[in-house]
Amino acid sequence: GDSVTQMEGPVTLSEEAFLTINCTYTATGYPSLFWYVQYPGEGLQLLLKATKADDKGSNKGFEATYRKETTSFHLEKGSVQVSDSAVYFCALTAGVGSYIPTFGRGTSLIVHP
Amino acid sequence: GAGVSQSPRYKVAKRGQDVALRCDPISGHVSLFWYQQALGQGPEFLTYFQNEAQLDKSGLPSDRFFAERPEGSVSTLKIQRTQQEDSAVYLCASSSGRFQETQYFGPGTRLLVL
């Protein structure tokens, strides 16, 4: 079945550092890929998405590129802020018309001032 | 506007007790989803409604779990005879279309079964 693997956390960075959170996936066909963010005490929010190979999703300074050849969708940000501290979830849906996402385990990011 | 709300936010139950968890989706949203999130894990799909119709309940772990959305808006997830393994955060999400991929999540209900 479909699966998503994320790097284990917590990831601890200083403010303004470069962030990478790795995500790889296993899926049949052509999945859509997502990053969700969960701030403390809140629900998951969609951060960005990409629906086909080589697409780049971006939002709030975060980026991720859909790499079919390496089955990856790594999340990056050039300069993190304390307010980016949260749990980040990589997810996929199996493709057009699919509505059930498969989530990774989540990666906790802690940014220190 | 208002987002997805869930109540209660926290629930402690004794093993064997029945519990009911409520979800208020965004007004007008057709699709509603329930997920279970164990500690340190990502959310796992439980069930899906399109309006009042429960189209997919393949993720419900046992017949102790039951969900309804009788008028196509508010939904209730009921767990009968709770067990310790039911302890988790239960998330509700809604989306505006039938196969609309962007889901809006509520804050979750944290259930602890003692």
C-alpha cells in the first residue's frame, strides 16, 4: 500500500538557519503530495502541495519539489523563525478523485531565538 | 470565518464507558472526515461523509466505533465500551467539494481511556 516516510525529529535549529525536512513516499500511479503543519494546540493546516512531477509547492517561505525519480518531497525554508516551531506532516493522496490522505509520522521542529 | 470546531477538547473515560465526540464543520462544507491520531503518529483515516451519506467507513477499527451526520452538517463519532487502545486524538476535517483535496482540520479531541 501507499506509505510516507519522514525524518525523525525533533529538529532543533537556531533562528535564521536553513531547514530541510526529508520526506519520501511509496505509491502506485501518480499521487498528489502535501505538507501540513500543526502548531501547538491547533489542528493541521495545509502548508503546500504539488500534484504532478517537478511541480514546486510554496507558501510562507517554505518550498517542496515533487521528485518522481527519487520519490521525494523534501520541505525546505531558507531562514526559519521561532514562530515556525511546530510539527510538520508529509502526506499523499493516490491521485485524481482520491480523498483519503496517507500521512507520515510527523517531524517536530523547534527553533530557538 | 469560523473554522472546524470539535468538542470536548479533552475527554477522560473509564474503560467500558461509551463516549461521543462532536464535530462542527465549516458551514456549507459537503465532505467530512474523521481521523485517529495516536501519540507520535500521523493521522489515520477512520470514515468519510458526503453530506449525510457515510460513503467510506473502511478505517473504523471495530464495530465499537460508529459515526453519523444525520443532517449533513454536525457529525458525532461514538465509541462504545472504550478500551485503553482507543486513547488517541480524534481529528475531524471538512472540505468544500466532493473530491476537493484541501481539508480543513479541527483542533481535535484528546481521549484518554483509563
